[in-house]
Amino acid sequence: MTIELNARSTATDTVLEVDNLSVSFPTEDGLVKAVRGVSYTLRRGETLGIVGESGSGKSVTSLALMGLLPGSAKITGSARFRGEELLGKNDREMSKIRGKHLAMIFQDPLTSLNPVYPIGKQIAEAVLVHHDVSKRAAWERAVDLLKVVGIPFPEQRVNNYPHEMSGGMRQRVVIAIAMANNPEVMIADEPTTALDVTVQAQVLEALEAARTEIGAALVLITHDLGVIAGHADRVCVMYAGKLVESGTVDDIFYRPRMPYALGLLGSLPRVDEGRDARLTPIVGTPPSLLNLPPGCPFRPRCPLAQDICDEVEPDLVTVDAGGQHTAACHFSTQLVDTQATDVFAVTSVDVDTEEVAVADTDLVADTDLVADTDLIADTRPVADTRLAADTSEDAS
């Protein structure tokens, strides 16, 4: 079965435009500002990577675009697909767009799939909702999609239930469902979480095959900067619900102009450095999004912080001549040609490995001796007491 591509224009067209998107959630303790003024554009065939720590607003941003947030969420700003406003549409209207034009690959495939239906039925259902085709044709489409995402023996696997498949295979099934109707935009929310390195590579290969097959634009949300480096065209770095840096992959990885982005890169091990090279972690934790204090939210963790950082939150401004690289930092000009070790303190050097091994051996030996002595001391009286009690009963 062949699903016709949705109407598309040239490769330079903007398919998704997000402008000043903000999302907040009212709670008993106050208003949680989960997303604060996020703006970006996505062109056809492009991959946009969104990276940041947990709680930075990455997933909430995408759920707002898909109309999947709870009714209590307060959403402002604009999100336009092909010029059509998405925010404010009811669920019935969004159901005509979700799956056909915009598709989302969720983080946990086991909870995304229905456990009581075969995967083939679930893929076919995605086709039948948006196309007037027979059930047989939809089933054949499901088999074809399983082939595209690299599942072996798709004719047999199409009858499997989700629990009969591994985590990596379930993730590929979710990718197949997302591409079932050749959407123009796919949003992948941490598609490689909790998978080992080999399976991660297979899932990313399947995702790339799906994107190439249908020519879709991709929003790739992840914690893994290595995934971003290998698959994204542009990168958005989020912190405390806001974009703090945006640019091409080369801009972010080789010319970061915001301390947070610089710290993320410095906290990763590199294969091109020696074994003695130390990492430069970002000390501290992200701030609570409930009642954020004034000023820069990264200020408590930033080695460059000055008095102005306590008072004024920096705007996202252009930091290069081309206009594509933007950063939100009062001191972005000071970070030109700067390495993470120039800003953040490296971790302490470990003591000699052999000394650690000897110390550990002695510790284990001492611990075992103490444990055995305590065990003997504790168990013997108990055993003797029970034995005496049993003997007394027998004698009586």
C-alpha cells in the first residue's frame, strides 16, 4: 500500500513556527512556569535538536504543540503549522492534524502502546483514522513500515503484542506508527532513553531511515549531546523553561557563548583526550520553576556571575555576524574561544589506583572479620536459648 505524501513545497519552506510560547501550571503552592517565551522555526527536512537537563521544559514545549497538555495548563504565544495556528484548537480539530501532519514519538514505548492489541493492528489503526483504505491495505502498510524501521521478519512480528518485543523493537514500532501517514513534522521525545548503546544506534538508524523515507522535519529532544552532534542540523539549549542558546551544531559544539552550554560540553568525556583528562561538572542543581527569583536563573551555578545577573535576566541576542547563533548571557563576548576548563573548575584528581585497591582489600578483610564475629556472637545465644527451651519441653 502507498500513502500519498501530504502537500509539500520547496526544501526551504518553514513547516513549524513557534513564537513566544509560554506554559504554566497552577498549583496549591503557586504558578509553575514550565516554559517561558520559547521561539524557534523548523524547515522541511531539517532536524532540530533540543537539549537540556530534566525539568527544563523540553517535553512540555512539544506537548503544547500537540495539544496534549491537561486542561489546567495555561498556554500563551503562538505555534503555527504551515501558517495555521495550533494553539486554541479543540481536541476534535487537533485530532485531524495529529498523526497526519504532526506526529510524536514518546519517551516510553511500553506505555505508549496498547498491551491488548497486536502491534500490526495499532499501526494499521493509525492509517485507517486518516485514510479511506481497506483493513487489508492498512495491514500491508503496517508490514511495510516494520521493514523500514528494521524489524526482522515483519510478516510474523506484525502479529506480536508489545510485551513480546524488546525495548528497542518497541521503540521502532512507535517510530513506525509516527511515520504511518507521512507527516511533515515528527517530534521524538528522548527516543533512546533507557536503551543500551547498541540498541540506541539501531533506534537512531531507524529514525533516520523514517525521516529520509518520508522527507519529514524532525524535532529531536534528548539529554545526549552525542546524539545531537550526529543527527541534528540546529540545536536549541534550554534551561529553566527558556532557550539560553541556539545555533548550528558547529556553533554550539565549537563556539558556545553561554556558560551553561559550555558547562554541558565540559562535563562529557572525550575520546580525543587522554585518560588523565578531568571533567568539568556544573555544580548545583536547576532552580525550581515555582516563583523564580529575578535575574538570570543560571546565576547560582555560574562562575562568571556578577551583580547584574541578580537583577536582570538576559535576553536571547545574536552573537555572530550571520545572525543564526543566539545566546542569553550578559558576558557572552567574554566566552569567545573559551574552553570549559577556563570557566568551570575541574574535578579533583583521584588517588593512585593501586593505593585504592590495597585500601579496599584491607577494608573488605576487616569488614568481613567484624561481620563474622558479630554474626557468631549474635546467633549462638539465640540458638542456645532455643535449644534449651526445646530440651526443657521434651523433658517435661
